[in-house]
Amino acid sequence: MEPQDILTDCERVANALRDYYLRAHRVVERRMTVQGTSFARHKLLIMIARMGPTRSIDIAAALGQAPRTVTEGIDGLERDGLVRRDPDPDDRRAKRISITETGDAAVRASEPERQRFIVDTLGVLTMEERDQLVGLLDKLNARLLELDAEA
């Protein structure tokens, strides 16, 4: 296969991955918004619920996002009474973020929709196809780690 043909084929795959990601994000966002929270807010709430009282910098690291992005998200959650900030007993400059009862209720309302979305989309694949997909994505993720280490 010629280098240009390889590039064209790789672009076809990259476009398919991009299209799936964008469409999936739009669909899950629309479905979860009906349940009262966005997908992004749900991800933050789930992370805070799982981690327990934690600093926003630790949430950002766990999600692989910029601290400022997470802080802005937490600001919105706090305004809506879904999380609260309490002083960090180990660092008086820091705050620990905790989910509130209202936040926990929002997670309970939206989590079933997130789970349905996963089954509704990936459930069209057979178990063998899902295994193949995971194997392929693991291979691509390993390559991305290599490329990131080279940079």
C-alpha cells in the first residue's frame, strides 16, 4: 500500500472515531439533560461522590482536565446546591468538595439514563465485537501513551 493510501485510510478511521464521539456526546447530553443534569455535571458529581470530600485539584487530575475547567464546573454545582466547599483540615488555603443530598439525588436520577445509553449504543455489538473494540482501543491508547512520552 502506498503512503498516501495509508494516510487516506487512517483519516477514514479517524473521521469515524470523531463522528462516533461527537454523536454519542450529543445524544447522551440530550438524554441526561431530560433527567435534570448534563453529562459533564454528572461526571463531576459521580467523581466527587466516589472520591468523598476532596480538593478540586485532585478531581481535575482524576478526570484528566485542567484545574480551571473543574473549578468552573464546581462553581456551578455549588451555586445549584449540588456540592459544597468546606475547609481542608490539612491545608487552610484549600477547600474540600463534597456532594450534597441534592447532588446525590441528581446522580440517582441521571445515572440510570447514562447506563441505558451505554447499553443502547454498545449493546448492538456482540460480546465478541465489544471485546475486539476494547482490544483495538487499548492498542490505540497504548500508542498515544508512547507518543505522549516522546513529546
